[in-house]
Amino acid sequence: MAERTKYILDEADMPARWYNIVPDLPEPPPPPLHPGTREPVGPDDLAPLFPQALIAQEVSTERYIDIPEEVLDVYRLWRPSPLYRARRLEKALGTPARIYYKYEGVSPVGSHKPNTAVPQAFYNAAEGVTRLTTETGAGQWGSALAFACATFGLECEVWQVRASFDQKPYRKLMMETFGATVHPSPSELTESGRAILAADPASTGSLGIAISEAVEQAAQAENTRYALGSVLNHVLLHQTIIGEEALKQFELAGDTPDVLVGCTGGGSNFGGLAFPFLREKLAGRMDPVIRAVEPAACPTLTRGKYAYDFGDTAGLTPLLKMHTLGHDFIPDPIHAGGLRYHGMSPLISHIYELGLIDAVAIGQEDCFAAGVRFARAEGIIPAPEPTHALAACIQEALRCKETGEEKVILTALCGHAHLDLPAYGAYLAGEISDHALPEEALEKSLAGLP
Amino acid sequence: MAERTKYILDEADMPARWYNIVPDLPEPPPPPLHPGTREPVGPDDLAPLFPQALIAQEVSTERYIDIPEEVLDVYRLWRPSPLYRARRLEKALGTPARIYYKYEGVSPVGSHKPNTAVPQAFYNAAEGVTRLTTETGAGQWGSALAFACATFGLECEVWQVRASFDQKPYRKLMMETFGATVHPSPSELTESGRAILAADPASTGSLGIAISEAVEQAAQAENTRYALGSVLNHVLLHQTIIGEEALKQFELAGDTPDVLVGCTGGGSNFGGLAFPFLREKLAGRMDPVIRAVEPAACPTLTRGKYAYDFGDTAGLTPLLKMHTLGHDFIPDPIHAGGLRYHGMSPLISHIYELGLIDAVAIGQEDCFAAGVRFARAEGIIPAPEPTHALAACIQEALRCKETGEEKVILTALCGHAHLDLPAYGAYLAGEISDHALPEEALEKSLAGLP
């Protein structure tokens, strides 16, 4: 009998609770502030945008929150997701390290995003909401929310950045197949959109503009709320099912990670895998190094400032205490669209400040090299975002090759690249560069922060 | 505890043998004939194209053939594949039927094709072959072979029909990411290609031309062989792991299928699921209706002639006794590219003649309607090919709704549509028609057959 390739939990062993890390931290994270009063925002401030159940989760200090049966029922379409032992990659690298990856590409849309899209749709439907709005860039989040809305009979309206809407039609088609309506942003449908188009009729949009349009619609239209795919506490909470499953799978494997690496954009993929392991570390039951990997083009944790800043470009959101490159920072157009966010989840920023995790930035050329190496060994072509984690993972495995250490490395493979293949084409054609953030651009962008 | 959504075998329970249906049939299938002598072809005739191990499997009368450990090791990257109970679809249809689907979209390239690409690459590598050639249309088969070749260190050279090469770049990029070389066909690299280009420099190619180029290269170049993704006995043999797993999974479910439906192009997906169940039926252990579903645009079994015909358009292959629309028949450009083949696997044709299976043809409009319905209930957007089986499956489930019968329906969901999303876009835009084959076109095409 060969060594195992993957560890799969039975449906009956799927975790039935999400994990909230807040009560286990040595101190609580700083609260979001109202931009006018600079007082902590209260539930009433958020009510036009989110249902009560999600607002309660956003500020909860309960350690565990039960996953509703209706949500578990949808999760079972693809969960528990597999934990793989990358034996073929280990062999290709010649490393004594044992590499594991938790694979979220098995979801209907090919990423971890449905883990939170599904409960968000569920709680909204349960409170009588009939329509959700959101923004999307390349479309990972928009397609997850479109799927979730189809599941609970909600309308779904997505503002997609015009540049992606025009150039990358596949994700738009996926959203439409699930029944969503997709608008290019800026659109004539909102005040924010019309204002931008009046100034520049040829605007190709930005995530900031798309957020403004989706938020504006949600605040104005009847029975309509807004949904966000990362950054906020309740989003990271929902993603912890990834790490809870991985803990059970490591028990099956009889192994314990020495190093855990995940890519970070808004932080939901990283937090989802890392938080349950961080709980074990804080409790002294294991002691993994936990490492966030970000793109050199958008190095929020490693080079940003820890300050109160807006979550969007237009300045409509509460002020969040986070590592930020400045809310008007627009990163170079690297292919890992999901990592091109100027800020970092306040919860992950806080944990980083507490010294509980470390962080590195890697250029996208190394990342795609790691992606191709991984694909040819393991068969899965990783999305551009998790190639950042894989690059860090391979660096660690090659260090082990030099030292002879048999480290156990765990990484989050948060999605596949089926709809990102042109990025691999560009890499294979030698058309990829790192876009590392120049010092003067960083200084200029940080100058406006408090 | 909710009813189960999926049945997943442990790696240790993965079948370790392929099933060869030939010895269990009441009479053997007619042999392929040499086009010159019209005598049955022998192993020597096939040696320039295939390795000895595959030629032996092609004519084997052994009931079971062991799967090599090296092949099992690669299968474990995604196998055993899940058997799903489509509870959400059942609920959406309001049917008392129980619908199960065996999902092959979990493979690295998103279809069942690697089940045979991997052993083909393995046996070639084991006999010292260093390069494989093949043809591909939309690219499902080409990407499976590219992945398999990456796994065993073989070069892979694919001739892709020029029209697809230009219009659908995603699968080409997938092949290249796995390290394959992809040529548009017709190409200047072969005699066959140059002849076509001399006559028509703007030729957009055809599967027939691409086969000629790949076969010509394999026959001429050193250490090079050719690989085919369907039709032949050894290909269907490798796919039987699908049905063997499904049988074990039905045991877990404590259920037995009354109806089994699968889509048929060359026949490998259908045969892979159906043959092990047909063995059980022939042995009197169960009695499912077994139904092949083909597109109305290319109705090989339902309207073709059972006759000796060439496997390719140019007439380079042995003559195969099969249901055929004539080897120069070119079906209308429907979106289920994998079902646009003029012939049908000789083994499935033979079994159909023996009355052991039935067949229906369905137009692609109904198929896409079924695909969208399925996607919104189950989350997986099915490839255009298996929407044919799903349409038949939904018809059956709706009949059960009328009669109140609690039939158990099993279907093969052989792949997802991530790289076929423009087809769904065309459907949603109302731009899809059935392309049912007109009577006069059929008569004209069959006229040349013996």
C-alpha cells in the first residue's frame, strides 16, 4: 500500500461550528470608527448594508458560532475539501520536507469564496432580504455570491470593474449562468457611476468605484443589502471551516505542521486556514511558524502603515485600523487580482502587530514559476493568488533540502486557474514582471495617512 | 443527520483492475480490417502507432486487467471520484426519483479523459517511447494527454484544429502550462498539412486533418507514438474505473440504479460508466435500463448505419465496424465538441446491435436548459457534452413525477464547463439552435458506405 495522497473527511465529520479568534487574543482588535464622529461604529450604522445576524457576528466575542443546517447542506456540495500530501512535488524538489496543501478549488466556482458567500446569502434571505449587491474585479467573489444567491433564491446584482468585464468574459458568463445580473462599472445606474462617466466617458473603472455603486444601490433599494467577500471579521469567521477541517485531517495523517503559509489579499483565505492553527499555538498544543505571503506589487503587511484608513477608494466605509498602502493606492496590474487590495483585514493586521504571525512579499515571476512547477507535479494549475504561498512553500522546502530538516509545511491552495489561464500564457511567453512597488510611490501614497 | 450528499471511497478502496467486457458478451465484436487486404489487422499493423502493451489490451479477452501501481499513484491525485446524490436537483424538480451522478470533473483537466491518458503515457514511457503525438478539437483530450505526459516525462505534441486554436485559447494555454507543444492544424510540419495549405492557405482545419498530421508524425519520427482519446477498446477499458467505483459507491448508498444514462461521442465516457453495470446486468445481479444519449446534430447510434468505415476523414485508419454517419460527414458546429464524431466505438456499436442498451438523440437547446437547471441546483456547471445525459435524466425524473415512481437514476457527469462558458453565454443570449440533422444530408452522407 502506497503512502496516502490525500486525506478526506467524511461528511459526518465536517465541522459544524465556525471559530472566532477574538476571545483568544491577548487583547481585542481596535474597533472601526465612524468617519464623521470618529466614534466606534454601532450596529445601527451598519444596518442599511448588512443583516442583523452578520452584524452580530462582526462584533461577537463568542469563541464558536454554530453553522446553520441550511448552510451545512450547501457546504456538503463540495465540503469537506481535501487535504493533499504533495508527494509528487516533494519528489520533484528532492526535499526531505513533507508538504501538505488544503485545496479549496473543489468548490462550485473554484475558490474558497463560497465558504462565506453561502452563509451571507442564507442570513440575508432569512431576514427577508430579496436582493444582494456586490462589486467584483476579475470575478472570483462575484461568481461565488451569484452561486450562493441561486441557492437561496435571492437576486444578485454585481458591479464588475469595466476593464475585467470587457477583457475577461468567462467569469461574467459564470455569474450569468448562476442567474446573476452583471453590470460593467462605472455604470449609468448609480449616482457614483454617472459622476465618474460624466468626468470620463471612457473610464475602465476600479474596485473602489464598483464598491461605491454596489453600496449606493444597497442603501437605497428596497429589501436589498450589500455583501463583501473579505476583510471583515464575519467573513474571516466563515472561512475558518478551512482550518478546522485541516486540523482534523492532520490528525488522520498523524502529523503536525511546523510552517503554515497562505497568501493574503484582504485576508480571508489566510485567516480561514491560519486562525484555528493559531488557536492551537496560543494554547500551547503546537508551535507552527505562521506566515502571510503578499505580492511585491502590493506589500500591505510588510511595507504598509498600521493606521485608520478607509476600506474603499471613495471614502464611503467606516475607518478601519489596518495595514494600508493608502486608500487611493492603485497597485500595478499584476495577475493575482485577488491580492490587489490597498488594505489588510483589521483582524490580521492586529495579529501581525501582536507578533503572532510573520509576513513576506514575493514578486510574481517567482510565483508563476512555482505555479508551473506545482502544476506539472500535482496536476492542479493553481490560481495566481495561491502561487504566492506556493513560492514561499517551495523556498522553505528547498531550505530543508540544504539543511536536511524534515519540516512539515502546510499551505492553502485557495483555487485553480481555469479562468486565469491567460496569465500563465503571459508567463510562458516571458511577458511577466514583478512590479515591485518603488519606494517613492509608496512614500507618496502613505503621505495622506494619519 | 441529513441525508448524504456524496459517497466518497477511501483511496484504499479504489479499484485496482480495469474491466474488459469482451469475454462477457454473448458474441465477440467484429474485428477491425486492413483497408487494403480487408483482412483483420494484426499487432504488426498497429506497432508503428501504439506500444505493445496497449495493442495487447486492444485485443485482450481477459476479463480483468491489473492497473499498474505507477498509474494508480497518479489516479490518486483525484480518484476515487465522488458519486453525488442530486438531492437539491430532485427537490427543484419535485420528483420522487432518486438521482445520482458520478462526477469526473475533479480530475486535473476537468474531465474523464485523464483516466486513459495516464495509462497510455505510462505504457509508452515503459517501452522507451519519448514523445507522443495526438490531435485535439476544443482541447479536452489534448490537455489530458499533456498532463499525463508531464507526469511521466514524455514530450507531447498536439495538433489542434485551427478554428479552436484561434478562437478558444484557454485549453491551448492549459496544454502549454503542462509543457506540451501545440500546433494549429493544418500545419507546415507534415505532408498532410502542407497539402491542405497548398490547396487552401486559409483552411481552419478539421479533426480529420489533425488526426492525419499526428499519425503521420508518429509513424515517421523516432521514439514517437500516437495516442487516441476514445473509440478504441483499450481506451474504453481504462475508463471502466468510473463504473467500478460507482458500483462500490452504490453499495455504500444501499441503492441500485433502475436507469443509467450517459452521453456518447466516441463512447469512452458512456462505456466507462456503463460496462461494469452491464456486467452486473448480464449476470442477473441487477437490471438497469442503460441508455446512450447523443446530439440531434450527430445521431450516430440512432440514425447512422452499422457498417465498416474509416475512423478518420482522410481514410488512413483501419476499417472499423461501427455505427457511422460516413467518414466524410462533418456535423454542424454545436458546442458539445466532444460529441461531434462521425462514428461510434465499435464495442458500443456491437453492444447496441445486441440489444443490450438503448439510445436517444436530443437537441442542444434542451441540453443547455438542463445544464442551467442543474448548475443552479447543484453548483456544478456541466460541460456541454454531459448536458445531453442530464437532459435525458431530467426527462426521466419528470416522468417519475407524473407516475409517482421512485426510480433510481444514475448519470455520468464527465466534466465541468469552466473552459466552455461562452457556450452558456450563447445559450443565455438565445443564440443556440438544435442543428438536428436534415434527412437529405444524412442520406447523402450514408450513400458512400458499403
